[in-house]
Amino acid sequence: MSAMQQMLMALAIIFAAPYLVWRIGRTDHWAPLVVVQILMGLVLGPGLLGAAFPQYYTGIFSNEVIWMLSGIASWGVILFVWLAGLEMDLREAWRQRKDGLVSAGAALFFPLILGAGAANVILLLNGSWQGEQASTWQFALGIGMACSVTALPILVLFMRKLGVLRQGLGQRVLRYASLDDIAVWAILALVVMEVDSLWKQAGFIVFLVVAAQWVRRLFPKLPMADRWFAGIIWLVISALLADWAGLHYMVGAFLAGAVMDRDWFDERLLDQLREIVLLVLMPVFFLSTGLKTEWVLSNASVLIVALALLLVSVFGKWMGAQVAGHLLGWQKGEAQVIAWLLQTKALIMIIFANVLLDKLIISPQMFTALLVMAAMSTMLTMPLASRALRGLDR
């Protein structure tokens, strides 16, 4: 069998398996398709499928096929992260800065601190969860960040399903998630920063600040069709230079989108592009992510760590929402709704976990635990947020 035939067989499995589970199992309320795809990425990885059927596994997912799939996955996630950056409405966040800073700050602070504390406890029990090139503070801050993050693009999809996206509550949640994501991306850049490459990173920041000014002046003057080509070129250059500087190409992709305005583009086409990326490219990323998983510490220990981090994340978001609601005088029940909506992790946390693994800040076992935690967290969001919304209506 040729490498191309192997890759096409792998793609058939990647797209068919989660779709059939999602459609036949009717899992949409508690496990939307994106969550099923994440879980299938774990199932199709070496820890499960590879362990159960090693000959079939290596026959399909050979090194050459994995290399080809990784290229597709990387481009898909670059586009997705750029679109996530475009979701940032910095002007609206500034106009509502008091409400946003208090609410987003509390929703970020508590899970970050609790997650970092849990990471230190995990290291005391077993140091092998930490990556080979990580300092203790990098590991702890990275895990705290994973417990704090909200997946803004998936949150948009969930709130659309719940019917609150265009309501006042939904717009507030988007604003809180946007501010949190900006802060978490900044923390990620700090965590992966390489001391030996500080001059490169300083150069990239200078480039970004200067180039962003030109982007913001020139883009509104371009015809709409040209903005798409110019936007992709700007995205690729930013991702390339960020990776060259040692920050990781995903940081560059996010910043490339964050310095742009969403209203420079046709909103309908942006939504369509996001749907296409989710449909055509991101399933390959999930499989590529699953290929990095390991269960060598035994399934039980990975699941225990995943559950511990899930509890820390849920309690941290709940505590942050309660504190913000008390300080700002939210309506009764709003804090619970907001806490569950901000608990959506899915893609963005998996992207962060990939960065931490690539930079050897976390071990493959911790990477697997974070993937499991992201899937479980996102599966809780829809049913519990829906229930909290019904209570709010009463």
C-alpha cells in the first residue's frame, strides 16, 4: 500500500468514526461533534488503538503518514487560532472595562491559582508529569493556565445553540472570555519564552507593534476581496516570525488576528470559514493530537490527574463567578450560568497543551490528562449551562 493510500485510509477513519458515533449515538446535547472528535482522537492514538491492534495501527499510521497529517493539522490550527484572535473585540472590552476586568479577572485568577497549586502537589507526588526542559514555575503556571482557559470559538457555537449569543448575557460572557483569552495567551508567551532567545522575542514584539500599526491603517482601505489574501499573508508572516523567535507559531497566529478588527471582513464569510475549518481541517488536528498521547503511567493515574484538574477548574470558575457577581450585583443565578459557560475548554486548551508539549514543559502523560480534562469539561458545559439558564428564567 502506498503512502498516499495509507493517508487516505487514515483520513477516512478520522472523518467517519466520530461522525458515526455522534450521529448514531445522538450525543449532541452532552457531547457535540467537536467533543466526539476530540475523544476519537484519543481512542485512535497509540495508547488505545495502537495498544490493542499494533500491526494494523502501524500499517495505517506510518511515520510518513503521520508527517503528512501533521502538516495538514498545523495549517488547520493556525487558521483556527487566527479566527479566534479575530473574535477579540478590544474596543468593546475597553468601553466596558470595569465590568470586564472584575469579572474576567476573577474568572481567570481563581482557577489559575488553584490549578498552579494542584500542579505543585502533582509534582510532589510524581515528578515525571513535568517536561524535560521545564522549570517548576513554568509547569505550574502552564497547568494553571490550562485550568483557566475558555475556548471562545466553541463558546460561540454553544451559546448559539442555547439561544443566548445575541442577548445581553451572552455578549457579556463573550467579553469576559475574550479578556481571559488575551491574558492567557500572554501567560502562554511568558511560559514558553526562552531566555537564550530574548533578543529574538524582543525583535518580534517590536515588529508586531510596528507592523500592526500599518495593518490597521492599510486594511480598511483595501477592497474586501484583497483583505482576505492580505490577512492570510499577514497571518503566515506573524506565525513564522513568532516561531523563529521561540514563542511558537500559534502565539503569532493568535496575535495576528487579535490586532485586526473583525468588521474588516464579511461576518457571514468569517462564520463560514470557521465552520469549514472545523469540518475539513480540525478533525485531522484532533487525530494528530491523539497520536501524541501516552498512558505509560497507567490509565488510572492519568484519569485521576484529569479528574483532579477538572474539579480544580470547575471550582475555580465557580468561585470567580460568585465573587464577581457579589461585587457587581449580578442577578440571582447569573453567576452559575456564566461559570458553566466559561468552563468551555475544548479546542483552545488542547492547542495550549500542544504548545506545552512541543516545548517540553509537560510530559506526554500530562498532555493526555489535559486532553481528557478538556473533553470532560466541555461535555459538562451544555447540559449544566442549559439547566442553569432554566433556573435563571424562573
